[in-house]
Amino acid sequence: MPEDTLTITDNRTGKSYTVPLFKGAVRAMDLRQIKTGPDDFGVMSYDPAFMNTASCQSAITFIDGDKGILRYRGYPIEELAEKCTFLEVAYLILFGELPTESELREWVDKVTHHTMIHENIKKFMDGFHHDAHPMGMFVSTIAALSTFYPDAKNIHDRHSRHLQILRLVGKVPTIAAYAYRHSLGLPYVYPDNSLSYTENFMSMLWKMPAEPKYEPNPVLARALDILFILHADHEQNCSANAMRSVGSAHADPYVATAAAAAALSGPLHGGANEAVLRMLDEIGSVDNVPAYIEKVKAGHVRLMGFGHRIYKNYDPRARIIKQTADEVFKVTGRNPKLDIALELERIALQDEYFVSRKLYPNVDFYSGIIYQAMGFTPDMFTVLFAIPRTVGWLAQWQEMLEDPEQKIARPRQIYIGHGLRHFVPMKDRTGREVPETQKV
Ligand code: CMC
């Protein structure tokens, strides 16, 4: 018997099957042969929320959640955050290798020359209500780009794909900044090609019309660059899965990215950074932390910014963000919310509830505190996550399209509804008792 196999005995029939292990996994389709008879569909795997199912093979990001390890294309996140710029890491994630000097120059130049957006997109954004959530504006505007670039439908053409990648990586900061300016009622600021990716973003956010040129603070620009590096990819998370799933139907990358961004907006995913700040506001002071922890333990609320599906150890990104916070606070002054966050972490990390469930701070726990100190309002936090994650989504999308094993994503279900029943005319229908759980 070959070693890399599993033997499965079907106790219904007494039959045994030997199935190969593929890189430590069972291929779910190999279970289909296990049947009780010719009319039996065969065994499926059942895995709500993909708790133990690999949906793809990927060479982009490696995570060891027990050890708290995160690597992009093999490089530790700590080294990349210390030594690289965001666009350098974006190149690595998208194309597999760190760029040479000339490759980086060309890449930065091309991205920089795709930062402008069509004037009609500006008009489109003007249509949003003054208090529209920037994440809603971001998602909708990214989807709207699809109508401006119909050539993006050529998803099997590598050159076209590359062009859409340049456009998206170039334009997401512009759209994010315009969403921000719109919410403040300020005029939009055109991109400045003499600035770096994050400096230009800061200029589009904060340049005042009377200023001839925006002078970004180098410490804050670097901090933003590091935060972008940390958020650039995280393998098969909810939004990457949305990107791959929508992309698998051969939808264009703009609508697929919009779908991924929509997934990111949820409070259990990227929306957690905004939720953390709202939670810290609600707690109000360090004295109230123990009572809040009790509320969490009683199951009334979740400790936002804590816990992760994959990390059962300290999220390595949270550690780097904590260090970055010190640099930022030297410029902006200390955000008083940090004390509440540190106290939450201190108590949680020694409390049986959190220890036994292996709940540690995740990337969203400290990022909002830095963003707020830099001057962002909480509703912008998830947009700040979406800008760099666009790179990860696009890398996942490319990889999915080039993987010969991938097809349209289409899970199975276990049907639990009615068996066959026949139409009942209106006059013969009787009311039904509505179960408590379905009452609205
Ligand atoms: N506060 C309190 N209890 C928690 C928390 C939390 N933040 N997270 C998990 N738990 C408990 C949960 O109640 C459950 O307890 P029990 O076994 O008694 O029912 C246990 O821990 C396992 O939780 P789960 O919900 O089954 O775990 P999951 O892998 O499905 O969820 C998560 C992961 C990130 C959605 C969850 O930890 C959570 O809701 N955290 C708060 C939101 C958050 O910070 N999200 C950002 C995630 S990192 C960045 C990103 O993805 O964008």
C-alpha cells in the first residue's frame, strides 16, 4: 500500500477504498466513488465556512497560524516591512520576485501614471450623499470602473490583465482619497506624480486648495507604507475568496475587486478596524475595561480586533503595527485610546476565556489607533485596508485564472427542504404557525 494514501471503510457496505493524499489533503472528488449503490450520488465533504477545506493551491502567501508566521512569496513580513516600500512588495506579491532596480523604476512609473481617474468618475462620486460611508463609495466606484474599461473583459489576455492591474493599483488611492474629500465637502485633489505612492495619497487627502504643494511628513508617509505592506495579502481570507469566486465566473477584475471590497467591509473582516475604535469609544476609559471584558465573556459582545480563524498566536502584523505606533505618536502625539487598548490586551492575554480559545490581538486591533492619530475618521479605516489589499486580490485573481485546475466556483449543498409537493391554489392555502426564530 503506498504511504501517501488513506484507506476508508464504508460501514454501510463494508467496502474499503484507498484514496491518495494530495499534499496532505484528500481530494473531495475522490470521495464520490464511495456509494451504497448505483443510484447513490456518492459521498461529499461538508464544510460550512471552509473550516478545513483548501479551495486552491497558492504560491503567494504563507501563514503558520500556530507559530504566528506570515510570509509573502517566502519572505518574512518583518523583513519586508523593515526594508521595502509598499510598491516593491506589491511587485513581489503580484509577480513572484522582488524587483530589480530597473524593474522597480518601471513599475513605480507605470503605477504613478495610472493614478488619474476619468472626470466622469468624479461626477459619479459627486452623486453620493454627503454622509455616504466611504467604504460604500469605494466599493461602488471600483465596480463603476468596469464601465469605463470594457477591454477588461479580455481576462485571458495577459497584456490586458496587466493593464487592469496597473489601473487598479494606481487608482485605488485616488478613489479612496476622493471618497474622503467628498465626505468632508472638500474639492478633489489631482494626483501629484512627483510624490511616492503613500505621499501622493496623503496629498490627495490633505492638501488644501491654497497650498501650492503638499509636504508630506516623512515619518507618517513611511508608517502608511508599512501599514500598506502589512495589509497587502493574507491568503484565502473572506475577501480573497470572494475575488476568486467572482473572478472564476470570468467577471472582469473591476467588479470582482468590488465584490472583494464588499466582503472586506464586514465587521468580522476588514470592518473590524472601524469597530475597534467604536468599541474603545464605548469603553471610554481604562477603568471600564474589566467590566467590558466581563460583557465579552458573557457573550454579549465580541472583543473587536481579537481572534482569528488562522492565527492561534499573536498576529505578527499586530506586533509590527504596535512598533509603528510609537513612531507615529512621536509626530502626532499619543492617542489616548492606546491606553485602553493596552489594558484590554493585558487583561485578555491572562484571562482563561481568551487563553483557552487562543484569542490574540489581530491586525485590526492597533491599526485604527494609528489611523486616528494621523487624522483619519473611523469610517475611512476599512478603505485604508482595501487600498493595499487590492494588490493581494489581484494576485489571487491572476493565480486563479492561470491554474488549470480551477473552474467556476460552485459549491455543493445538502438539501434539507421539502420533498416534492404540488401547487396549492390561493383559496385552499391555510396559514401556518410561524416559528419564533422566523418572526420579524
Ligand atoms: N471576542 C470574544 N470571543 C471570541 C472572539 C472575540 N473577538 N473571537 C472568537 N471568540 C470566541 C467565540 O465566541 C467562540 O467561542 P465558543 O467556542 O465558546 O463558542 C470561539 O472564540 C471561536 O470563535 P469562532 O467565531 O468560531 O472563530 P472563527 O474562526 O469563526 O472567527 C473571527 C474568527 C475573526 C471572525 C472572530 O475571532 C471574530 O469575530 N473576531 C472579532 C472581529 C475581528 O477582529 N475581525 C478581524 C479579523 S483579522 C483581519 C481580517 O480578517 O480582516
